[in-house]
Amino acid sequence: MTEGMADARPYGVLAMAEYARSSAVTDEVLTALGGFAEVDPGLLVADFADPAHAGALARAEFLVSGWGCPPLTAEALDRMPKLRVNVHAAGSVKHHTTEEVWRRGIAVSSAADANAVPVAEYTRAVIILALKRAFALSAGLSTEGWPSPDNRVPAGVVSRTVGLVGASRIGRLVIERLRDLGVRLVLSDPYLTAAEAAELGCELVDLDELVSTSDVVSLHAPELPETRHLMDGRRLAMMRDHAVLVNTARGSLVDTEALAKECASGRLDAVLDVTDPEPIPREHVLLTLPNVFVTPHLAGAQGTEIALLGSYAVADLRRFLAGEAMLGAVDIADLPRLA
């Protein structure tokens, strides 16, 4: 490559928090990016209004964003008149994009597909453990001792019914990972037809039927006004005795206090990677119950997995600059029902 060709490479900037930069944009990711574009690895934009970044922003044709990226307001975009594309090395773009981004015709890509994989793996794992009542039985060892077979609630994976709420990208990956377990899969999603559900290997049912017939109810719906408390007191009361609620989606989908009452009674079990509020107070009753397993929103990419998001974003940027379709392209029409 000649010096003139190198100078003609598109220039872009990184906009994210330092913790996101260090984990998502690793040296390997930067090397891949540097193979076809120009970026200053030492420049990390945390404030688009910072005068120190004015020159770089004025040149930027692309933006690699991540967790902690400041909002792309009209004022911010005015400082980036050449911006053509924003590739997001994380999941949801709702926290930093605005309607102004689409109004100006700026393409947007998300690495949500890459982030969905570890969430699906986590969900599969906890569904198997929950169906075996591993969490509750393990917690009881220190207080009740080794349980006798006669006193155990019947458990096992094969022939159980798993209900999935939402055929989102994560929901679909979870379905793929459950097919070989010998479980019956039922699905509730207002955007899906029965034929489409059948193609996924699921039976399409309405939500009330799903919660009342499933041994596990796994939530994969987006956070929207209409999905707040989707699992309210009424629906939680409809769940089978000793059924398990798994939430790796958004905490607001569940009425936390109603769930706490059901779990405190011993009737339901729960596995929660997200809560409402989040973080959940240390003194909350859900954290004291042996039949409730709570993790601190870690189902998504963690540690070494986060670099996969950066690699995904850089690969999509390369596609865009080559005139190809981005795999993670975000359409504004789909934004309201995306996570």
C-alpha cells in the first residue's frame, strides 16, 4: 500500500468509557481496524463537546462506540459533519443514539448478535440446573442437610415444558440450545405466526397458557411500556407449583414484590440475572431465599468475551466501507421493539 493510499483510508474515533475500551477494543481488534481504516488508539472521546476533540471529530467518517458513549445529539453530530456510520461494540444502541442519527442518514450497527451468544449459553445452563432444582437443593445443604430421595420435589429435564416469552435474537438462540434436551418448547410472541414458531421447533401459545403450563418460564422480551410487569401478580399466581421463572432480559418485565411473595412461600423458584430495581438492595428478601438464584447482570459478554463485541463491530465497519450490508445493521423501524 502506498503512502497516498494509506492517507486516503477513512478516519474514525472511539467513543466509550475506558473500561469498555480496554475490554472491547483490544490490541488484536485495533490491529484488525488498522488494516483498513485510521484511528488514534490513544484518543477516547467521553464528551463530544470537549474542545480537545474538535479536530478529530471534524474528520471522523466513522464512530466506534461502546458502553459509556455519550448521546449522539444534534449538537454532537454537528461536530461530526463527515460521519457516515456508527458501529457499536456493545448491545443496545438505545442509550446513545437519537432520532437525529437516522434523520441524517447515518448507518448504525450493533454487536447485539455477538452479545446474545453468552446470554443464551447462560440461560441454557441455568434452565438445566433449575429443572434439576440444583440451586434450591444446594442452598439447603447447609441448613437442612442432605435431602433424602423421598423428600425431594420431582426434578429432571427430559419431557419437561419450557416456555419462552419472546422470539428475540437471544430467545431464538436459547431455543436452538434447548432442542437437544428432550423438552417441550412453547413460545409466546405477538409478532410471530404459528407456522414461524413451528419452524423454530416451538408451539405458539398465548402468554397466559404459557405461564400456566410451563415448568420453566424464560423471559426474552424487550423493555417497553407495554412489557412492564408482564409477569405481574396475576400471571405469577398462574404458574405451576415449583415452576421456575428465569429472567435474563430486563428487570422491569417482572413485578419484583409479587415474585418475592411467591418465592417466599416456596411455591415458585427463580433465576434472575436482572432485577427491578437494579442493583437490588442487599437487604431484599429475594437475596435471602434458597430457591432464588440472583446474579449481577453477568449473563452477557464478560471479561475475555467482550473482545468478541469489538471484533464484530470492526467486521461490520469493514463491510460498510466495502459497500456490503452490515450483519448487525439497526433499522429505526425495529428500534421500538429491540432491547
